[in-house]
Amino acid sequence: MGDASRVPDRKRWFTARVVYRLSRIGVLLVVLVMATQLNRWSREGHPRFFQFMNTPAGRLIANTFGAWRPPSERPPVIKPRFLMNSLEREVQLEIEQAVWDRIRLTHPHIEKSPYQVTHRDVRFRTELSGLRMVVIPPYLVLTDARPQDVEPTIEELKELRAKITKEFSPLFTRSPGKELIHIAYFEKRSSYDAYQRRHADGMSQTSGYYNPTVNLLVLSNQSSLDDVDQEVDQMMATARHEATHQIFFTYGVHSDHRIENEWLIEGMASYCESGPFGSIAASQVRLFNMAERNHQMIEIDDLVNHRSSKGLLAYGSTQLAYSQSQLLVHFLMAEENRSGFFKYVEYIRDPANFQQIRDANRFQLLAEVLDMRPSELQARWHEHASAL
């Protein structure tokens, strides 16, 4: 009897063991498939990857498996003051005092700083502790240059921010004023190049770039050009372009999950970088005319639907792609098109519409929001380009 009763127990134990092992294998297979998919989305710059990275699970994975990366490249971690160590609290007080001292210079009667110094600011300061801190609210600048050499650039960026606020504030989803904006400004070109190689090695050599992961603008006041005047113009154009990216991401004009196509992100930045604000330079008009004569203009529907991990660099003529993107935004910012354009931006970035627009034809969607047929939108855009 005893042996007979143990047989069912052995069978149940054996069955449970098999089920347990198969379950482990199944879970591992699911994790492997998910990891493979995330890796593919990451390499493609797919909006699903950025959408996932902005969830609690995504941030946990990013900070766990990104532990080999320097802290300046990891997504920011929310850390309240009571969890900071003594050094972090000391740095926080240093930044708060610098912000307050600067505010009182221009607003002596103000009683409280409108800016909140957070662990994100502390982390930025400690990561570049060897650089000098210059505070010109809302900008927190770390630099190897003298303050008087940095301030003209920052003042110009403040003026740019005011113009962007005037033109695009209906699209702001986050209120400007409480969060400090970070800039790393290098006077020595060798220092900038070393920093870029360490943190953005895949980028071409420029005089500035913006890192949306940590919301950091990195600038150099030197370039490789021999012509000093052209060098200054190029540096300021780059600074305005990248600073526009920073403002649009900081204030929520663009989505956190990067659903927008490249023409929209780069076209809006190029529109704001130009001087005067929102204008089309004569050199760009010449570029359009030459491309038109040589039948090299990028078809507008192709540009609006274009999405690539290389961005607009995937086009043979990158300069033309950027210029046409700017020209399209210039057309859409015209008084008769602006409200429809803003509705398009709002619809595209809304996470609630993610599933509907993920695989949608963006050009047809843009035409629909503007209350035009696709052929009519193409014709009006060509008419606008020809009138320059």
C-alpha cells in the first residue's frame, strides 16, 4: 500500500518539476524576445523605444543595464533632498545661492527665487566639477571660459527663448520658469572635441549639439573654419539651432517618445535659428533655385513621411533636406496655416494617438489637418517656395 500511494506523488512531483522548468524557459524566451525587440527599436530610433524608456520599468532598465555608462549619459533619476548625501546638499545650496545672487542683481525686490534646484542640477554640477559655474537664469552654464566671454552667447539665447515663447507658447505643455536649463560651454576646442568623442562619438564634428536624454546643450566657441566672421556666424547659428531643440523638448513642444518625423524637429529648429527670426536666408533661396533647375528637390510627401535612424543625414544632400524642412515650417507658420499646423503638432505628440499615427501616412494627415487635399498642399508649398 505504501509504495502504491507514493506513485501518484512521484507523478505529481515530476509533472510539477517539468511545468516549472518549462515556465522558466518560457519566461526567458519572452525576456529574450523583448530584449531583442528593444535593441532593434533602439538602433532604429523607433518611437516605441522612447515611449517605453519614459515608463517606470523603462527607466529602471535604463539605469540598471546602463550602469557601465557615465552618469551624464543616463536618464535622470528623481532624488529628493532628504535622500541626498552631504556633498550633494552642499552643491545644491551652492547653485541655489548663485541663482539667487544673479536674480537679485536685476530684481532686487523679489522675495523668492522662481527656480527649483533639483538633483538633476546637482548631478550636472558634480559631473563637470572642474569647470566654472556661470548662472544667467534660466541658464545654468558650466564652462572653461571667463564669465564675460560666455555671457554674450547666453544673452542671445535668452533673446531667442523670448522669441520662441512669443511664437510657440500655445504649444507649450510644461510651464517655463521653474527648471534650470543646462549648458556645457567649452572655450578650448580640444576640450569640446574630447567631450563629444566621449559622449556623442557617432555625431559629425560640429560646434554644438543637444542631448535630449539628459536635456543638455553642449557648445564650443571655436570651429575649424579659417574665416573668423564666418566662424562666428556658424557658431551662433549652431547655438541657436541646438538651443531651440532644447527649448522645444524642455517645454513639451515635442513628445518624449519622439514620434515626430525628422522634418518637423529639424525644420522647426532651423526656422528659429535664422536671423532675423523665422526668415529664409538668400543662400537658401539660391540652393532651392539650383535644386529646382537640376530637378533635385526632395518631394514634399517623401520629406514629411521620412523616418530613419540617420535622420535627415540619410538624404544625399543633407543641406537641402534641412533647408526644405525649414521652408516647409516657414510655409506652415504663415497666418492662414498656423492654427492647422499647431493642431498637427498637438495631435502627433499626444500619447493617446500613438497607435493611430504610428504607421499613418504623415503627409496625408498633415493635409487633412490643414483642410487641404494632398495635391493641393503640394501645389501651395511649391507656390510658396517659388515666391521667395
